Amino acid sequence: MATTLERSPADAFIASGAKKLLIGGQWVPAQSGKTFETINPANGEVIGHAAAGDAADVDAAVAAARKAFENPAWSGMNPHGRSRLLLKIAAAIEANAEELAQIESRDNGSPLSIARMMIAGVGETFVYYAGWATKIYGETNPSPGGILNYTLREPVGVCGQIVPWNGPLSSAAWKIAPALACGNTVILKPAEQTPLSSIRLGELMIEAGVPAGVINIVTGFGETAGAAIAAHSGIDKVGFTGSTEVGKKILIASAGNLKRVTLELGGKSPNIVFPDADLDAAAVSTAQGFWFLSGQICVAASRILVHRSVHDAFAAKLADQAKVINVGDPETATTMMGPLVSREQFDRVTSYFGVAQADGARLVTGGKALDRPGYYVEPTIFADARNDMRIAREEIFGPVTLLIPFDDEEEALAIANDTSFGLAAAVWTKDLGRAHRVARALKAGTVWINTYLYTDLISPFGGYKQSGIGRELGRSSIDAYTEIKSVYAKLD
Ligand code: NAI
Ligand code: MG
């Protein structure tokens, strides 16, 4: 039975009228006066409107962010002050976590249970980078007697941050928290599918005391607001999470003023299952890896390479896992998997069902949409697939995986690395030597051994090849959000 959430703070926020842009500490409509709809993918109903920001609004946000960057209220803030401010933001997120989780779930269809987990991670990201604000060190370099040479780490400046809809606030936090820890100012553009939670975060950040213009939020479409950010000569760095296709456009647009660019893009992450692996554990983890958030995660376990001797047995175990996934309304407590985020994503994912079978993959389970309102599809597994099939090469971003048989380690590695992506990978084996040998040979930014999806903010995250440029999280974000200055002083 669905939980009733009538008149919750989330309902009140969602019902509070068209949402505005946050520019220079003020909530303002788009200069064009335009707004766009946001829908609940669980039923396809319009739940609100947000300002459709465009180039003129991005100009205003850049001016506000630049002014704030140069304002001593921010540029002169003691690192301890920045640390405290980030902790206040974290406290505000924690105090309003249930509301944020409900807004997120309503806007992008993630099960409330998962949204709660992700919002906890959002708060944690601010806590983690609060720690960094006071630990951003330069170096004193070895120099000859008459010279003192040291380095300073300085903020990059105004950061444009463009995020997707699958984990809207998680992506936003990964970008905002380190940017602020290093003393930058930010213009955030949430995805057009999920503007709401970022706006609520903006309100909480202003309440927490973030100076005007340090955080600006421009909701709007990619081709307009997003493209204006990527091209803007007043922006020093752009951080993007989304499709590889748009990542390439952003890189090109950024060339105009040679912005610093970090890109976190798609994947087609292989799990290699050797015959000596704990097949039950591998089935549980890889299943979770492909249906979590309806498969709308960049590290989805979307290619499972299985030794031929256990291929059929593993397919059966994975199918058993898929059958117990509770697909349904995001707000029902027992729901494990909700709908896809949008009609567009639904059409995209379901189009692959026919493609896979036409290419000769064998459907093991799923392969259909659910017969109900909203954008629901069944967890879907194809077996006896080949790596040259479209479903093995393209990111589907739905709860769809495929099994490819292999005969030996060398072949498994060749298949695993034969992809334009390089975000994540996993190896399943009890052979210690093989586990680490394979981990080393895999061309991926994250490799899991006998587990999947476990991550920690402490460790860098990002991709090889067309899965991205640069790394986020851990110390890597401090590198991404600082410039290094070498200073030489003559001492006599
Ligand atoms: P997208 O890459 O178009 O959207 C992500 C963000 O980029 C949104 O904020 C969007 O407004 C913005 N954007 C779009 N076009 C832009 C442009 N020309 N300039 C600047 N910003 C722009 O992703 P979309 O269309 O929502 O999803 C398509 C596919 O992309 C998915 O099926 C999936 O394969 C992949 N994707 C990967 C994600 C990841 O986490 N790596 C997240 C979202 C999508
Ligand atoms: Mg797009």
C-alpha cells in the first residue's frame, strides 16, 4: 500500500508555485518570463514549473558569481570559516533530509528508500569537504640558497556546474562542496527533468549563510542554459556529469576561453565472472548493479562476461535475482525499483528490447514495459550475447543487462576492454593473483573485486577513455578546483 505523504514539507514546497532562479542571493524569474514543466515519472503528471533560464540569465549569474568571488566577504573568508559554513550546509541538509528525499523521489522516480540513502550521502559530501577547507596545502620546494620557492593553491574562480537527473543532488554536492571548500563560486544548472531538489538546496544554502552570489542556480534546458554556461567567457571551470555526446559538446564550447573541464560521462561497465567465483554472491551484486535506480547509473553493470562453463547456470541465478525485484510506486516502502525518469528515457530503453533480439541475443527475463501509468519497465536480462551487438556497445541507462560468454582470461580481458567507455569494471574470482592481475589490466576508473557499487567519497571517481576527463571526489576534487601558483623569492 502506498504511504500517504499529504501536506508534508515536500508537498508544501512542490505546491508553492513556479520555482525561480537563484542569482546573486535573490530569487528571480527568467528574464524571458518562460517556465517549463516538471513531471512525476511514477504517473506522468505535472507536479510543478521552474524558470526556463537562458543565456541572459547565465550572464547575470556569471556577473553575480564574479562579484562574489572578488568580494572580501568570500575571498577573504578564513578557511576555518569556509569549513564551518560547509558544516552548516550539511546540518541543514540533515535537518531537512526527509523533505529533500521526498522532493527527489517525486521529481525523478527513485524509490524513497534509495532517495533517503542518497540524501544522506549529499550531507556527508559537505561534511567531508568541510574537512578539506583547512587542509589545502602548497609545498615548499627544494631550492638553492638564495631562493625561496613555494607553491600556493588558489581557487580557480567561477565554476559552471551542469548535472543530470539520475542523482540530482548527489551530482550537485560532488561539485558544489569541493568548489566552495577551495573558495570558488558556483553556477549550478540542474537537469530539466529534475529542477526541484536543487532549488530547495539553494534555499537551505542561503539560510545557512552562504554569501550572495557564491551559489547561483539557473534551471533550464541543456541546449540553452547549459550551452550558455559551457561557452561563457566569464566562467573559469566547467564540471559536467551526463552523456558522452554532450560531454564532447561541452569540451568544444569550453575551448573558447580554455576553461578547466572535468567530465563524468557514461559507461558500459564489464563484470567478469570466472568459474571459481562465488556465483551466488556475484549474481546478487551484479543484479543490484544493473537494476539500482532502474539502471540509470553511470556505473551500471550493463555487460556481464561469464565463463562459458558457468554461463547458463549464472544466467539462471541472475534471473532468480531479477524476479524478486519489487518494481512499483517509489513511495511504497517495499519498492526496490521505480520508473525511468521520463517518457524520452522510457522510449529509449524500450527501443533496445527489439534491437537486442534482432541482433540475436537470447531474452532470459523481462523485455517489456509494465502495463500501468508511469515509465516502468521490467528488469531485463539477455544471454548468449556478443560484444559487437548494439546492446553491448551503447549505454542503455535502463534496467537491462547482457551476458557474454568467454573461454579464458585473455579473451575476457580483450572483450572487457573492447569498448569506447572506461568508467568501472569488476572481477569475480577466488584466485588472488588473477583478481589483482585482471584489476590491473582493466581500463577503467574504478575496479571492484568480488563486490560491486561500493564507493567512498575519499576515493577518486571518474573514467578512462570516453567515460570522462579528470577525477572527482577525494583529493582529486581539490586538484580540480584549485590552480597552483609557483612563487620564487630572491632572498638577498
Ligand atoms: P544529457 O547529457 O543531455 O543531460 C545531462 C545534463 O546536460 C543536463 O543538465 C542537460 O540539461 C545538460 N545538457 C544537455 N545538452 C547540453 C548542451 N548542449 N550543453 C550543455 N549542457 C547540456 O543526458 P540526457 O539527454 O538526459 O540522457 C541521455 C543519455 O545520457 C542517457 O540515456 C544516458 O545514457 C546518458 N546519461 C549519463 C549520465 C551519467 O551519470 N553519466 C547521466 C545522465 C545521462
Ligand atoms: Mg540530452
